[in-house]
Amino acid sequence: RHVLAAFEGRIEYALDNRIDARSQLQELASRDGAHVTWDELGEDGPPHDRTFTVAVQVADEADGRALQATGSGRSKQEAQQAAAAALLSLMDRDQG
């Protein structure tokens, strides 16, 4: 809950202003002193048709709480965008 409370106003801003999800998440974290961690979980499929999976975690170092989401895509960047969008959505749902 502390992580969500720290991001409450920023999440509303990010949802109303159209920048990419990864940039939104990074901006929210930097403004509120939280730490964002990206982990490549793997890739599947033949070289011409890969699917990448990435996890993102936002941690509030002050209280040790964290939220995490995963995303998949045809490139690592697309997977990161999907993971960031999923985490922003999760944070928005948990606020309401």
C-alpha cells in the first residue's frame, strides 16, 4: 500500500498524458525515489519469430514493499513496454 500511496498522483498523471509506458514508469519511480528493476525472463520460438518475456519490479526502498508485472513481445523493447503497461495498470487498479 505504501508503494501505491507514493505513486497515486503520478499514476493519474501518467494515465492522462501519452508517453510510452516504460518512460511513464521510470519517471514515476525517479520522482518518488523508488527503484525499478528489469529482468529478462527468457525468449521462445525460432530466430525469425521470437517472443521475449520481461519482468519489471518497482520497489519502495523505505518500507521494502514492491510490485511486479510481466510482459511479452516480439522484441525486448516491446516486452518491456508490455510489462510496464501491466504494472501501471496494476498500480491503478490497486489504488481504486
